[in-house]
Amino acid sequence: MTPASETHHHGGDRVAAALQAQGVPVVFTLCGGHISPIITASKARGIRIVDCRDEATAVFAADATARLTGIPGVAVVTAGPGLTNTITALKNAQLAQSPIVLIGGAARTALRGRGALQDIDQRPLVAPHTKRFIQVKRVVDLAPAVETAFVVAREGVRGPVGIECPVDLLYDEANVREWYAKASGRGRSLADRALRWYLRRHVERLFAGSGHPTQPRAVEAPPPAPPDATVAAASAALAAAGQPLMVIGSQAVSLPGEAARIAAAIGKLGVPVYLSGMARGLLGRDHPLQMRHARRDALRESDCVILAGVPCDFRLDYGRHVRRGATLVAANRSAKEARMNRRPTIAAIGDAGLFLQGLAATSPRPTQRQGWIDSLRQRDLEREAAIDAQASAQGEFVNPLGLLRALDGAAGDNATMVADGGDFVSTASYVVRPRGPLTWLDPGAFGTLGVGAGFALAAAVARPDSEVWILFGDGACGYGLAEFDTFVRHRVPVIAVVGNDGGWTQIAREQVKLLQDDVGTVLARTDYHRVAEGFGAAGILVAKDAEIAAALERAREMARSGKPVLVNVWLDKTDFREGSISM
Ligand SMILES: Cc1ncc(C[n+]2csc(CCOP(=O)(O)OP(=O)(O)O)c2C)c(N)n1
Ligand SMILES: [Mg+2]
């Protein structure tokens, strides 16, 4: 243990001070000997420390923090297995273009490759999933590494940055000198003396120039605005269009502070719009221009499609959803993504949200397109009516559509929804209406199961006054179930609703049809609510439609009293998502 008086301005505190200068309110972590000085110093500086039960959760939470606040989320994990546990979550953040700073520990610099605990070559594991991987080699470089990480994570196409901090940079100089003195022994042979000399030099190099604490700064590059000429070209294309359509994705809301202005811009443009990913909820629960259903049909009919922060990937059938002769405008921070699979007529390279604002500012008053909007609205209403009919069908257990309709009605106006699962949550994305900007969190393009607990943790920390709901598949809930312990310890009153259909249904649906075998896709109707109770949370079982309303109300009450709750709902099978694919 380092005496308290010596902890000031050791390397761990340099990292903490740099985080503090960036306005980081919370660090997600799972402890380890290699990172203790960062965690303790961050706490001493007033940064909230949320310790999770899996490093993946810490990184998922950092990811969601970044999406909700615009400030890169921070996860601190220990060397070796701590870092390898984060890889899926790191990749998820990279594909979601979420700016996070992952700080990992590492073995003592002089012991690299000599069999030290948890000493592995971390660069080849982590670097491919980051925009940059910084290996810090001197104490004086710690704070600048954090500063660089924050700049790089946010500039251009956003994404994760990794920083590797060897443990001998994080403790104070006296401690580190002592470690190395002990390691070099007391022998008098020439070799012993040479080793002592070498290690003394080594420590001197580690601490060179670190006599004075640094004054960390927060610098941020301005977000990339698309060139005026491309905005003007898009504006002209829009003016000439008879049936224009916009699809707006996560990247359009990567600057949370701009959300209200972007929503206003969409209203001014008067173009019907589909919202996807993090952009869901941007226009509130109901907006005359927002459509929810039959996107493919609408895209096929449109003569001018604007994709704002949406790549032509599998979700748009690699661009085939857009008619060949249509004018295609792609606004994207990434030139590669803007042109992926299909060359747009106009590529506006820059932030998609700023593009929409620019477009609204330069476009003339919207031409009358009421007929077009009405025809889309009509189809939307027909689909809603069909869902209503399906939602009222009676079965043995609970009708998933009925449950989701009830949940949509019951959740508070300030609710944030986290989606983690297959069929059940995809169904939810058609039925549950996010309340406002950035109130819907799903994994993004990587389609990762297991994001739920970490995302909810972040939402509850970032928005203490918001109701946080997790919509879980029963399969998906298993990944983060131990985080109910974290919810309880940190008094994070999330409401988790598990759509328990006793299986990995999204996979079973196709596997059984194509291969006539459900092997590997079957789960039990497990008592997940009791698991939550075991961690000290509240648990509620719902097995009949008639129990839904009271259960959801009780869950909200429990959450208001500060207690996390898991509502385990036994679902009937449904063919709502028949025909959707997962390959
Ligand atoms: C980490 C990860 N593993 C596996 C998959 C493949 N996968 C996609 S959906 C799904 C089934 C999800 O089951 P559940 O959460 O119970 O939702 P349901 O489809 O049953 O509603 C699986 C296994 C994935 N997307 N991510
Ligand atoms: Mg399931």
C-alpha cells in the first residue's frame, strides 16, 4: 500500500487529473492490481467509480455514456484477461462509431516478455478495434496520452481509442524505485551490479521530466461540417423531387447537444422520414413526418432518398432498397461508408446532423407533398391496425405484442429504453415509441447480444431522473445478469423486462425451417426474476396477459423507490417477425 501522502501526482493521479480536465463524470471498471492507482486517484478527484462484474459491461457502459453525452466514455480495465474480456464490447463501439477511451493496465516495463503476471502483447489484440492504441512509456506522457485519446476518439469518424499504462508508470517514484531495487537483489557479482545499474537507468527514463505535475487541458477538434457545395447540390435535388424520403441514423445524433436543432431542421424540410439506431426518438413519440413501417416499400417509391448517417449495408439490402433511377444523397462522416455498395448521386462528407441543419437552412419552403406523405401515413396506420389486432390475440401465456403495447403505454415520459435480444426486441422496435432524442439504445451494426446491462448502467448514471428500461430477450439477459449485483450496489433502479420465450428464437426460427433441428436454440423458462432477487433486486413473474398492467406499475414503483427490478414475462410464440433474417 502506498501512504496517502505519496499518492498525489503519481502516474495514476496524472491520468485521473487528465480525465477530470476532460469533464469525465464517471469511470466504469473492474479492479485489478495494475490499475488501482488510476481508480483510487479518480475517486479522490470526485469522479464516480462504477465497478462492474465483467469488463465487457464496463466498456458497453462507456459506449452508451458516449452516445448519450457526447463526451467519450471511459473504461479502465486491468492487464491481460481484463483487457481481452473487453474485445467484443470494443468492437461493438467501433462499429457503432462510439467514442470511448479504454485505459488498460500492463505489466512493469522492465519485465515485458519475461513471464510477469498477465503480461501479453496487447497491441495486436486491441489495436485493430481502435482508432489508435497508445502505449505509454514514460510518466510524463500519461496525461498527454489521455488528451490525445479524447481528441482522436471524437474527430472524424468517431470510435474507441486504447491507452496502455504499465503499472510502474502509475505508482509514485519511491515505490517504483523500491520494486526495481528489490528485483535487482544485493549480489556483488559483475552481472548483479550491471543489472542494478541497468534498472536504475530504466527507472530514471520512466520518470524523466516528471518532476512537475502537468496541467491537463481539454481540446476538441470542431466536428466536420460537409462542404457548402454538396449541401447546395442536395438542396437542389430535394427541391426537384416529387417523393423525397430521408433515412436518419445514429451518426446524425453523434453530437447530443445538436439534437433539438436537428429535429427542428427535419420539421422545416417537410420530408417524410424514417429514424434508425440512436436517431430513434429524435422527433418524439409522434411526429407528422415520421413513418415507422414499410420502409422498404417507401424507399422503392421514392425518387430522392437522403441517407443521413446511414450506410448502404445489410439493413438497406446493400443499397438495393433504393430505386435505381432515384437521386441518392449520402451524408456521412466517413467517405467510405457514404459510398459503400452504391455510389450516391451526391456524397456530402461530414457530420450527418450538421448536414441536415445545413440542408434546412438552404432549402426553400417545402413544396406541397401532402399526397406523398398521406400515402405513407396511410400504410403506417394500416400496419398499426394489424399490430393492434395481433396484440389482442389470446394464447396460453403472454402475447408479446400486447405486452409491448402495454409497456409503451406504461413507461414514463422520461423513459430511456435499452434493447438487447433478438425477436422480442426487434418486435419492440416497431411497437415501443421512444420518448425523445437519445432515449433508445441498441447495440448498432454489430448486433451484439449482451449490451443491455452496461447500456442501462450508463443511462441510469447519465440520467438519474430518467426511468431506465431494458428490453431483454431471455437469451440475451444471461450475459449481464450478474450486473444486477452492480445495479443493487450502486442503487441503479433499472427496470428489466425479460421476454421469456424459452429460447434463442430469432435463430431457431430459421434454423428449424432450413435445417429441421432446433439443437442449440432451446432454453428453459428459467426463473430469471429469482436470480435478480438473489442479487438483492426485486423480481416479478408474469405468465398471463391479465397480470401485465399491475406488474408494470409495480415495477415502476419499485424503481422509483430506488430498487432495480426484473420482470420475467412468459411469452407465447408469435410469427410477427416471420421472414426476417439474421445472417
Ligand atoms: C454475442 C452474440 N452471440 C450470438 C448472436 C446471434 N443471435 C442473434 S439473435 C439471437 C437470439 C437471441 O435470443 P433472445 O435474446 O432470447 O431473443 P429472442 O430472439 O428469443 O426474442 C442470437 C443467439 C449475437 N447476435 N450476438
Ligand atoms: Mg428468447
